[in-house]
Amino acid sequence: MKLTIITPDKLAYEGNATAVTVPGSAGSFQILQDHAPIVSTLEDGKVIIREAQGQTVFVIQGGVVEAKDNNITVLAEGIVEE
């Protein structure tokens, strides 16, 4: 799956993922290959990206996620630098 994370300031991440966990408004959920199309608002929390090489974590400040045709786009209001 192709994942893109965008903030108002920059393109924060672009790459392939095997699974993505996002902090949905009604609770965290995971998006896997061939997931049904979805649009959801996001709360502050962790976006966990699982890749073949391991995992990457971003801490976002709210936003929106859209998943369709194995393309996932996270529009984050901001990313907390750790």
C-alpha cells in the first residue's frame, strides 16, 4: 500500500506500508491491504507505519485519513517532533 502523510507545512512521509494504525475519533484502527474505502477524522495520537524493514511512528495533532484503492492519505494538522 502507498502511504502519504501531509501537514500544512510539508510532506512528512511518503512510502509503502504493510499496515497503518491511526488514532481515529472513535478509537484507533488499522488499515491493511485491500481495506474498504474509508474517510475518518483523527484525534491527537500515534500513526504507526509497519513496513518490511520494521516500523515508523509519527505523533500527529488531529487530522483526516482517507483510504481507497490501497492508497492511504493522512492529512495531519501537525506533527509533534520527538
